[in-house]
Amino acid sequence: MADGATTTLQSPLIELRGVHKRFGKLVVLDGLDLRVAERECLVVIGPSGTGKSVLLKHILGLLRPDKGEVYFRGKRIDQLTERRLEPIRRRFGFLFQMGALFDSLSVGENVAFPLRENGSFTDEEIDDRVKQKLGMVGLEGTANKMPSEMSGGQRKRVALARAIALDPEVVLYDEPTTGLDPIRSDVINELILKLNNETNVTSIVVTHDMTSALKVADRMVMLLGGKVRFDGTPEQIKQTDDEEVQRFVQGRASESDLRALRG
């Protein structure tokens, strides 16, 4: 880890200890150690294929490590059965990269979906909560619209309203600004900050968008070679003397890449 910037956390909300994961011969996570504090916004960056989305799936229990341990609130979860994992997963909200809305359902029905699946809300409570969550993302009065009637940025905001419908303790964002122009991307950034400030949720944001990363992060980690290469604040990552990290932050091709392009 770079710069001696590793964050010391007394009682992490989420912890991965020595997590290994491979798919066939491809090693994706190679003894990954990571701790996430309650109410922080952690941004995870790194080149494509370095295991960022795989990391999120381990936190949710959608993937199990080949070796290593995953904890939530001090309880080991990677060995739990699906039945025992279910109540833990309900404490997480997930914003998928492309939103993953149900095209055949209205905006309101999309946001209501996890509430109906939960089975513990009345119709009146569901309607109230749908209005509240759409209001939080700036989409009041859109419940009767269909996803096809909305822009890409609006659909992403509907997906975020759905992700927070059950008032999760943790929201996981997988490339939340992918496919959006800079202005619509900044709306998503502002919503992430708003949720962090108003709901005290813990956020983990996987992104390639450095403008977004530097804006929303309390802390940043960079994955490389299946491990954490850097762990520190946005200000520290700007000042790091790790050339590999700096090239990624600045979006600079390596000298070997440039030599290959020049023949």
C-alpha cells in the first residue's frame, strides 16, 4: 500500500481478510485485505479486470472466496447458507452499472419491487415510501412513467431510488456514472453525497470516473494485481509518488504502451 496511508479502523463495518478468488487460471483477488468503516464513502478504482466488481460480489455473498474470510459487523458471512445470508443482504442496496430497471414496470412499480418482495409493508406504506424515495433523487411525480420515457440519467436515479427503498445500511455502486455525460454524472455524484449526508449510509463506489471518485470519496483504494495498491484520501492519491497509481489517476498511457503504438 502506498504512502503509509492505510486507514486504521477499530471496528470496521465490513472486512475482507486474505481473500483469494480465481476463475480457472485467472487470479482475480490474491490475498486481498480491506476494511470499511461505518458511514464512510469508500471509492474503489483500478484497471479493468482487477476484481472491483468481484470484490462487491464477495461483500454481498454472491461469490465465496477460494480462501480468506469476509465479515459484516464482526460476523463472518462467507460461510453462511443462502437462507442465513438473506437477512444480511437486505441491509445492502445495490446500484447496477446499467440500472437494471424492469422495462415492463412503471417507475413507481420498479421502486416498489423490493418493498413488495420484502412482504412486510402495506400498500399505503409502499406508496408513501415510493414517493419519498423518488423525491430524494429529485424525481417527484414520475411514478406513473415508464422507464422508456426517461433519459439515461433519470433511469439511473430511479435505480438508485429502488436501491435505497428498504433504507439499507450500505449502498454498493457499480460504475454509477457509466454512459452518462459529465453533467448527468455530476447529478449522480451529488446524489451520492446527499445520501451520505442525510441518511448516514455507508457507501462503496466502484468507478473508472476519476472526477466522480475524487468528488465523493472520503477514502480511496486502488486494486492492482489482486491486492490493494493504494489506500488513502483523495488528497493523498493526488500526491502519491507511486508511478502506477499516478498514471491511472491522470489517465496516462505507459511508456511501453506508447513505444508499441509508435512501432
